[in-house]
Amino acid sequence: MEENVWSKEEVNAIMKEYIVISLYVDDKKLLPAAERFTYKNKQGLSINIRTVGDKWSAFETENFKNNAQPLYAILNTDEKLLTYPSAVAGPGEYKDWLQCGLDAFNKK
């Protein structure tokens, strides 16, 4: 995505309106011992959070009901979704998705 979609001028121009945060759900780097914990999800299941990927995977699953990589979401400053989360898309589709989020933000 970064190479083939975000680099396109029509996409990059809209992305400049956003703060982009990447959550790497497959990162196997161990968290420092003080940051490791067991999380009880909304279904009551216990999940051991030991790696960077564990942390972001649990966050993504709980907040977006999806555990895909990549998965893109647009939130406003109140942490509310502005448009549906999106998986991989081509430049035109991704640009339209970004614009939809920007339009929703500007309507508030």
C-alpha cells in the first residue's frame, strides 16, 4: 500500500489531511515485562498480551471487529469511525474511501 497506493499523487494529496497511525498486528517484538498483561475481551475470553502484535491485534479486534492486515480506519478526534474500515484497495478506490472520511469529518 505504502509503495503502490499511498505514493500516488491523488491519494497522497488527500492523505496530507490525516494523521496516519500504523498498527502492526504481526510484530513479534516482546513488550517490556511491565507492559505485558492478560486482557479479558468483550466475549469474556482471556488474551495474553506479550508482543507488540498481540496488543494491536486485540485493539483491532475489539474496536473494528476485524483482525486483518492491512486494515484501515478513519476516526475523528472523538475516536468515532467516520467511514467503514477498509482492507487493501487500488489507488482510485482508496482515494474515494479517504475522501468519504474527510467529507464525513467536515460535516460535523
